Amino acid sequence: MKAGVLTVSDRCSRGEAEDRSGPAAVVALAGLGFEAEVRVVPDGVASVEAGIRGFLADGVGLVVTTGGTGFAPRDLTPEGTVLVIERPAPGIAEAMRADTFGRIPHGMLSRGIAGITGQALIVNLPGSVAGVEEGLGVIGPALRHAVELLAGADSDHAEQPSDGTS
């Protein structure tokens, strides 16, 4: 399965800092069965939107962004992402934030979102290696299934009892 990793960073895009979160996402996604490529864009609504749309035009089933999800003035990744998504997938971002409660005091400051456009899932991750690894660790078990469903794969949901028993 193809995935795109969009690193959102002014400093990395100018070559002033090394992108470590993007390559960390590629490694984590490979462990989940995804073949991923990293692209770097500067912070900003238009650059994020264009970067995501570029990956979608290449036919990826999953786009993860790293960076730009906090409270700083240039942290505009969610604003660029929302211009692309057609249907929200709030449980994904909620699960990542919930995992930080009681462990990482600033985890609740993440404004990352997730959503669907066409047959692709888009997920905002924090811009640190630890944030990427922890976030993908939380949502990783559901990512492949989500992308398969978006691609039209059959679901086994009909085979599971609806009364809560298994």
C-alpha cells in the first residue's frame, strides 16, 4: 500500500534543520505494511493543502503529515488539511490525544485532525520523532483496515454479532 508523508516545517523546507520526523514515519509505516515517500513543505495553509493534494494525485491511500499541529502562530497544518478532507474521522485524532493524557502534559495541545477524501485517509501527526512513533503506535492497528475499506475491500463487520458479544 502506498502512503505519503508530508513534513511541515519552515526550517526543514529551507534546509536549516534536518527532517527526522518524516523518516521516522516512513519506518513506522513500513512496519505496518505501507511503502511511503517523504516530501517537505513550509508551514502554511496553502503549502499543506498543496502537499496533501500532490500525494492524492499520485494515488496514495494514506497521507500523514508531521508538524504544524500546535499553538504557535505558524502551526497551520489542521487548517490546510481541513480544506482537503471531505469527511472527518475524529476518532483517530481523539485516540492519539487520549493516549497522552496523564503521561504527556502538553499532548492535549495537539490540534491535529484526521479525515477522508475520496479513497484516502489523511492524518495529522506531531512534528517530533516521539510524537510520530507514539501516534502511529496508537492508530497503527486500524490504519491498514481503514485504507482497505476506503479502497473498496470487503469488510468482516457483517460477520460480527451486533449485540456486543463476540
